[in-house]
Amino acid sequence: MKPIEIKGDTVDQKFKHLERILQRFSRRLHRTIIGLVPASPIFGYCKSSIEDAIVLRAIFPVDGIITHAAMRAEKCHKNSLVVVDIVSGDEELTKTFPLKKKAMMQKVDFPIKAGDSLVIEVEDESEEGSLGVWVGLLYQVGIKDLASTKFLIDQFEALIEESQDAS
């Protein structure tokens, strides 16, 4: 890019020329704001593993990733397990974790394809079963399925003013 030459004999003429250059640049400058969609929480609760051991059933309509998982039981036994079963087309992935009374949080970064189904259940062979099993997941929709809208700064400010006037 070649250097900009400011033309004019007097200071006023130079300022006017500089203002004209800045106006041209400002028209070329595209200032936009893009809003991003946060991860969606998915959660489930099972009151008693004797009545119904399934804590959560879900199907995912779009590609994405499960970023975080949390799990806790109000009452469980030493041999209680949580079984996570993901069905993707003809493939099935099963993972087993020990169930604990203390809350467990974990970053998982598990990719999901559109149409995958998820079942989380409790396996407990005791007569009393596990009680109050909580499960929570964060699901981030894949970038190609995110809805994004671009606004010029002026349009964005007008939207903010409209929403404030409506309140």
C-alpha cells in the first residue's frame, strides 16, 4: 500500500483533504457485531434406580460437542455405576463410570453427530438402589448449525434503543 499524500497549500486545505480521505475510509470500513450462541444445558434426574434406572434420554438434531458433564447422587452404594450409551447410526459406544455422592464435574469434549441418541442410566444391584441421581451436560451446537446475524453498528444500536423503548 502506498503512503497517503495530503494535498493542500494551507493548513485548512490540508485538513479538508484529510477529512475527505477519512470519509472514504469510513465507508470502506465494515464494522459488525456477531452474537454467539452459548452452550445448551441438558439435564436429568432419577428419583430411584429401583423404579426407573434411566436418568436421561436425548437425541441430538444437529452436529455438536458435549463439552462438560456433571453427576451427583443423593444416596448411592459403593458398587453403583453410571452407564452412558451413545448410539450413532450402526455404532454403539458404552462407557461406565462409578457413581459417587460427591458431585463430579468433568470436561469431556465428546463429538456428537446429528441423529445420535444418548441414554444415561444407573446400575445398582443393592436392594435399596441409588436415590436422587442428577446428571447435567453442556452441549455446544456445531458452527455450521449456529444461527448468526450480522449488524452494522448503527443497526445494532437502533435495536438496543427499540428494546429499551419497549420495556
